[in-house]
Amino acid sequence: MTQQIQRQALGCGYEPPAVLVPINTWRHRGYRGPESSVCPGYSTSLPEVLESALARVHWSKGHSVGDSEDLLNAIVIMDGAFSELQTWLMTPTKDGGGAG
């Protein structure tokens, strides 16, 4: 089991920030985007994110996901982030390979 101080250092959103512990969140090799202030595992496990991800699957197949403006906005945001990720993964690196 991960100790509280380790979770705080990784930016765990379930732990209160520690004043003397610098946050060092996980980043994929080659990622050059903005640094996260919270662990990606925390943000991806939030109920709103899970609901949006499931709705996006249905939406991408042409199925109705209801008329909630908030959910539709979340799907659009998630779809944009997914497109950014696909572009990043296909961007060649200096050594000629892909970013991912």
C-alpha cells in the first residue's frame, strides 16, 4: 500500500496537500503539455468523467445520450481531448518514431 506522503507527492486528489512535499505528477514519456496539479488517476476516476466516457461511446455510435447540456458539453470536451491524444501519439519524435 502506498504511504500517505507518497500519495501527496504524486498529487493525489484524495489527500490534503503537504506543505513540505513538492508535487511530481506522472507524465507520459514525450509529453510536453501543461503540467498537471493533480494525479491523472484521480481526475479520470471522478464520476463525471466516467459518465462522460460512457456517454461518448454511445454518442460516437449515433445513439441518443439525452438532452442534458452539461453532459453534451462534457462529451464534446472529452472528444476534443481524445483527438488531441491521437494527434500527439502520431506525431513523430526526433528519432523518427511516434510520440507514444
